[in-house]
Amino acid sequence: MLRRRLSLFAGYCVIIGAFVIAGLWGNRAATVFSGNGIKKDTVCFVIDAGHGGIDGGAVSCSGVAESTINLQISLRLRDLLHLLGYDTKMIRTEDVSIYTSGNTIAAKKASDLKERVRIINSTDRAVLLSIHQNHFVDSFYRGGQVFYASTEGSKLLAEAIQNQFVCTINLGSNRKIKPVEGIYIMKHIACPAVLIECGFLSNPEEEFLLRSDDYQKKVCMVISTACSDFLEKMQLDPTVES
């Protein structure tokens, strides 16, 4: 276990350095390392690796299922948040669906969604981070984009994550946050929640990056830094507009 933690720490050091430099340029990317006194036991980040098992999600331009990349990023995000001292809960840690009933694929998918909602809503102090990948018929589009639920704090968290995407790994992107529409999980949870489209699997260059270890670590740094920024703002002013 110690060897694994040391390996994880070493693997993130280069990425951390880049984000600290970005922080010196004027954005808040270094907040997570600044020792700002955030009470890290005030939340539990529930990490939902989208799709899985019978539901592979979108298929990348090189033939990789979205569910695979979602899980890889989610596991890295869990490890990084642990290194930073945060509580986490994973919806899934393997390429599986988590349905509890159903005799057809459609029924199993419906059961899977309900089970995810149950896990999220039964978690005290939950903040949901749902990890997904985007896909479009035109391969031109790229960049991360964050969608937010209607629950208190969701919009503020989405803004923090989107800002980190634009200021670090998606420089020059004009993507904006949007409210979630028609997503079952996001409509039925009671906690702050965001759905993070990390990039476009339909863009060959970005798809190559999304499959790489280094870029996945950068995505996790984007998310974890923004989560720390979000918690700091909520701690300083719990009534801040969400």
C-alpha cells in the first residue's frame, strides 16, 4: 500500500508543478495545495464512472468504449482525492452495471440508474462527480464541458471545474457550463452534483489524449483543484449564490 501511494505521489508531481505555475499566472489552480484550512471531512465526493457493463456508452473513434475511459479517470480521481485527504465513494470500480433487477437490457439499465441514485442519496455529505466523455458526429469539436444539477451548490461547482479546464488543459476554449436536461440521475439526487464531459471521443486528437495516462491525470487535477476551490468558497460564504 505504501509503495502504491508513493508511486501515485510521484506520478502526480509533474502535473502538480504545471498547475502551481498556472496558479501563479492568476487563476486559482494552486488552491488545492495552498494549505487554506478547508475542513476536508465536510463532504464525501461520490464518483460516478458513467455507464459500465451492459451499457458501454459512446464508442471512441479508435473503438474504445466510453465506459472504459470513464472508469480509468474515475479511479485516478479517487486516488488523487484520497492523497489530498478527501473522503470518496465509488459507484463502480470495475466494468460492470449495478442493476439489481430486470429481465431485459432496458429494464436492467433502468435498475442501474435507480441504484446509482440510491447510493448517492444514501451518502451523507455527498457531492456527486459524474464522469463522462462527449461524442458528436462532427470530429472537429473538442474540450471539456460541465453540466450541473438544480441542487444547491451545483452551479458553483460546475463553474469552478469549467474554469480550470479553460485555464489549464483547454486553453482558448469557449465552452460554458450548462444545466443538465433529461439525465435521470441528475434529476433525482438531492446533493450538489455535476456531470463532467472530459472531452470528445469523436475528435481523434483529443481521443488519443483521453486514453493516455498523463492526460487523464491532468483531467483529475482539473477536477480536484476545482473541488477544493468550491469548498473554500462555500466555507468562506455558505450563502454564496449557487
